[in-house]
Amino acid sequence: MFKRAINQELMRNNNKAQILRCVKAKQVVSKRELAEELGLSTTTVSTFIRELEQENLIQNSGTARSTGGRRSLLYQLNPDYCYTLGLDLQVDRIVGVILDFKGDIRAEKEIPFREQDEWKVVPLLKSFITDLLTEHEIPWPKLGGIGIGVPGVLSNEAESIDFAPNLGWKNVDLPAMLALDKPVYLENEANAGALGEVVFGLGQNVAHLAYISVGMGIGCGLIIDHKLFAGHLRNAGEFGHMTVEPEGFPCRCGNKGCWEVYASNSAALRMYTERTNNDRITFLEFLHRCHENDPHATEVLQTVTTYLGLGIASVINGLNPEMVIIGGEITNVKSLIFNSLLREIKERTLEKSFAGVRLEFSQLGNKAAALGMGTIVLEKIVNALP
Ligand SMILES: [Zn+2]
């Protein structure tokens, strides 16, 4: 008897959770559609819809004409139930977005920083969070959680940062240092970027996606069968450290000749400095010079494009993705590199894999990872309900 009562309670919660998730997935939906989709009676659906409305989780969103000319009420998630904050901690800037409960973008903000010392960056991150909420008049209690994309390797439970070579961080317990009374989730920035592309960008409905995040290093977020692939120790996608020059320059990971030492933004700047002795130029200035046909910059961009292409070719040969999306500031010179990059990739990939892949440049600016993090937090909140 007792066991049966527990089972009934479980089933009840399960039905309610299913309805909530279905409203989220469909964005706008009628009771009848919910009943058909979930195989529930309309009475059951009506009961739970009423409860979800009372809990402020969903709301009415107009009517639609259904068969027989009758109008049926439509439902959606209540966008103001709570908000999530998605942050991308890059090596020289913080990018943040606020998503509402429906997953729409409510606000975005970006600030640069110079000193990468964790004791300097963390307070900055903390004031960035409070400023962003204040500027958009979102009260602290309405914040459901914070997600932070980081350029590095996380602990097995993704609770802290083990190693972020391009920030110079080792064993940094970021959530503890932030000391906020909100859940803080971490994810590798390339993984977050891949999710951002799937939800907001070019990767929608793509089952097998490789998102190549080109920054001061190179990260790769992999979506396999519509799911983020993390690997045995959450360390998958570190293609930036595959060797492309056996006797090449040393890498911050301890190896030498890694892909990111030849194809990242820092690689371009190193090569440019070798040719011009100019070591003060930023990557954006370098890209600007490429657009102005500066001969040194153009030559360096060609070399970097060759390395970028040969690495992407290996990713394609190994994973047979449906789409490869390149993210990062390098997207600013898409028109200058697209053809040579595609040629490089074609020459080095298996014919069948090349024919089946689409090469794209991210259209999310530098927001892919922040959007992905906001989405991760939203998923966690919805999965913990009702
Ligand atoms: Zn390396």
C-alpha cells in the first residue's frame, strides 16, 4: 500500500515535469497538443497546467484557432519566473548574457581586463555580475544561477578549474572564490560555445557538430548525436594540443609543436612579431592590418590559415561531423581566409567526409559560450523542477 502511494506520487510528479519540459521544448503549445504529444488525458493535462500556472512557471500566451473553429488557449513558460546569467571568462575579457526563463536573451555586456591574476579577475567577475543585474533591474532573488565558461580543464565533477594555461591558473576553486549565494556551474568554454551554437546559432538541429574556438589557444566543443561529448575525464576536445610539428615550438601544456602554437591568435601575433619586431599589436589590430593588405600581416594570416585548415581536416577525418563552426575573432577575416581554408581542408580530408561536412563561421560574435552557459543553467533549473 505504502509503495503504491509512492509510485503514484512519482508518476504524478513525472507527468507534471513532462508537461513543463514539453512546454519548454515547444515554446508555445495548447493543452490538446500536450495531451497528444505525451499520451495523457486532457483532464490530467488541465490539472497540471493549472498547478504550473499557480506556481508561476507557465502562463497563457493567447489563443489559436483549432479544428471546428473553436479557439484553444496556448501556454508558454513564464519568462519572468527567473533569470540565468551566462558568462564567458576569456583570457582578456568577460562576456555575459542574461537569459529569461524562456531562454530569450534579455541583456548582454562585455568588459576587457589586462591582469590575469585570479585575485584580480575574480573580484572583477563578481562586480560584473552585480553590475549586469543592476543595470537591467533584475533583483538578486530572481537570479536562478550562474554559469561560467572557462578556457581550461575542469575537475572531474566540474566544480573547480584544474588548469587554465592561457590564464596561468592552476587549481582555482572559482565558485568558492566568488562566494555568492547562488549555484555556480562551470564548463569548458569550447563546450559551452558548441551548446550556444546548437541553441542560438548555426548548429540548430545539427546532430554531429565540432565547434572550434580559436582564441589565444584552440578549444574544441563536440556535439555527438545531439549531446555534448565530454570524454572519460571531461577532457575531450583538446585538439588544440595535437602535435602538428614534432620538433616545433613549446606549448604551455608541456608538449611541443601543438596545433594551437601554430594556428591560434597568439601564434599569429608571434609570427607577426618575428617579421616586424612589433610586439605591442593586439589581435584585432592584426586583423585590421590583414584587411588593409599589410604584406606581413597577410603572409602570417596565410600561414595560420594553412595550420588551421590542416588541424580541422584531422578533426573532420576523425569525427566525421555534419558541421564545423569556427568561433573567435578570426571570424572577422572570414572573407579573406574562407577559400584557402576550404582548399586546405579539402586536400587533407577523406573525400566522403569532406563532401558531407559544412564549414561555417560563427555568427554569434563572441557570445556563443556565454549563451551556452546561460542555457546550461536553465536546463539545470528546469530539470530540478517541479
Ligand atoms: Zn599543447
